[in-house]
Amino acid sequence: MEILKIFLIVILVHHTSAFNPAGSTSASFLLISCQNLFQNQRQFISNASPVSFESRCYNKYSTLVSVRTAVQGRDVCRSTSLLSQMTEHYSCNDITTLPQYLEQQNVDMELSMVICQAAISCIEISRHLATLPIDSFLQDGQNAESAKTNIQGEKQKPMDVIANNIFIKNLQSHTGALASEEEEAIILGSDSFNGTQHKYEIAFDPLDGSSNLDVSVPTGSIFGIAPYTLDKPFSSPGRKLVAAGYAVYSSSLEFVISLTNGSDSFAAGFTLGNRNRSEPSGIRQERSNEAVNFVLSRPNMQCPQQGSYYSLNDGREPDWPKGLQRWIHDAKRGMTPSGQVYSSRYVCSLCADVHRTLLKGGWAGNPRPHLRLLYEAAPLAHIAGACGGRGSDGIQNILDIEPIGLHDRTCVFIGSLKDVQELEVYGDIQQSAKSYKV
């Protein structure tokens, strides 16, 4: 609500010709401060409605006239009071939180709880990431000496362990079983939900792209939720997923989910609305229900059917199979069947690369069998499919691959439907397994 008051004051400052900032130091200072605060906090405002906040505010013209008069008269108290009357309606109806969205989509209570707990985990992780350079500096390399190797054969960073523990802490009591990229074996959840067996199991990569942490490149978290199979958990292909999601920790914290309802799948994006840890305001709620801080910002995510970007490590080109080399050669010159000239965009952070691809089109991936089926490939393919895109291993839809073990790996090509299908038609795009020293 406070940010909407500020927003309206800023509108009045810009649209009131009689206002003279030099006329009243205290009033102008307040209004300029409000304007700056709005610029810093504009992520509060949801773009869920096609009609802009400014347009709707101007519909309240009679009240604005009174507010404008108050501002011209340097009566900030009266202008704020009048603005309060106008913002009450917008604060209730113009924002859809994650729990509200799940309720609107008729998602059952237990699944909603699992998704919200995953969202809360991402919020907690984002807080640690926000101060990570300071923490690392103060610890002065102590963590590097105690670093362990995870089940994937990778050196664990301290944040890998922290993120993993956060997911387990928040989700173990809400699921029948958990599988983490950082853990060798399945983690059993609590016995029951409201006296009955848990309905869902969750597989997750708690912190994807952690090799980029030292330079503050965007990272992410990924998860997939499937019906819990007591006798053989995590044995179903991606087609059985009922929900999947990822977070991107960047200039804002974005949380994207896909849901399956019968034969229909759809995806939506949310943005963390209030990252102020000390002062409750706006839609900020107590820590135990922080999922409400995620505000619907991309109501109906759709991946373009074709894009103009590809995303993979061009430095590995000498090792690529002939089909992939041929597609990249043709794509740079507009010689693919589509005639599209492609550009390269590569962050080397899977969540960031896939997120950009789903919004802008093209494809992102890794031609090596490097990415984990349960924790990365299947959830992201589920989201891509819900957006109208496709996830492929280069031959078949990733959602059709049945896992053999907890830590199976696969080649991954995710993005626009036509782009990924075109890659598959070229053929010979799967690279053999190979490790690189970075």
C-alpha cells in the first residue's frame, strides 16, 4: 500500500505544472525521496493486469484533483490521507500471491503446501546469497579447506550445503520422500499428512550454478514434484510430474512453476515482492508464511515457437558431433530451414539460460550427458512443455525418459518447440560423455 501512495505522489509531481520544487525544501525533499524510493521498490507492482496502475489511478480523477491541490499547497499530510483512500482497493485486488494463485487453480492443499515450502526455501537461500561475498571475505578461505566432494564427484561449496539443508528442513515434513542432487540416497519424509500417507515426493537441485558464486553470476534452484510411490520412489518419467519449478537468484528473485491438471499443463512466474528483512510493510508477512511474498508477475508464461538465440558453450565446439556442428554453422548464417540468423547467449548458469530462453525463444542446453535427469532435466522439460516449448535429449522428449537410478544424466536441449525439433531433425547432436577441467 505504501508504495502505491508513493507512486501516486510521483505521478502528481510530474503532472502538476504549478508544483515548484524550489518553493518548499521540506516538501520537495519528501516528494523526491518518495520518487527515489519508488524507483528502488517498483518490483512490488504486479503486471498481472493489462491495465497500468497509472491509468487506473487517473480514473479516480475527482480524488486526484483534491490530492493535487494538497500537493500544490505543500500539504503532504492531507495528500497522503487522500491517497490512502485510493490505494486500499488496489492493494487488495491488483496483487495475486503464490498461495492465492494455487487456490485459484484448484491445486490440492498438500501439493500447495509442498510448492509453498519450496518457495520459502528459495527465499531463505536468496538471503544467504545476498551477503555471500561478505561472508566469504570474513571467513577468509576457511570453508575452502573443509570443502567436500558430493555424490556427483563435484567439490561442494558451503552454499551448496546450506541450500541443501534448507530444502530438506522445509520439505521433509511435507513429503513422502526427497531426493537431492547433493545426497547419495533417498531421504524419507514424515509418516503422514493429516493422518494419511503423503501424496507427493520431490527431487531438487538446491543450488544450480554454484560454480558462479565467486563472481556473483545468477544462480538458481530446481525441483520436480511427482506422486509418491511408496515401494519405488523416483522411478517415474517426467510425464508423471504434477508440478515443477525453478528460482533465479538475480537482480530480482523470480520463481517459476508449472502445473499439470489432467492433460493440461500451464506455467506462471512470480517475483519476490518485499526483500526488506527488518521492517514489515506492503505484503510482507511473518516468516512462517513467506510464500505470500511471491507476487504473480508472469500470469501465463509462453515460450515463443521459434527464437533467434542458442545457448551452449561454444568453446567446446571441437568436441561436438557433426550434426550439432552443422546446425551451429548454419544457424549463424541463416541457413537452417527456418532461415533465421541466430545469436549466442550463454551465462553458464542453467536456470538463468533456460529462463531467458523460455521468455525470449531459442534453445539452451548441454550436448553432453551431463545434466541430472531427476533434478534438472525433467523439471525444466516439464516447465518448457507447459510454456508451449520442448525439452529433448537430442532424440526424444526428456519427459519420456524413465530413470534407472537417482543420479542419471542426460543430454539436454530445452526451448522453443520449432527450434528444438529442428535440432532433432539435423540428427547426431548428442556428444559423448567427457569431463573438462575449468
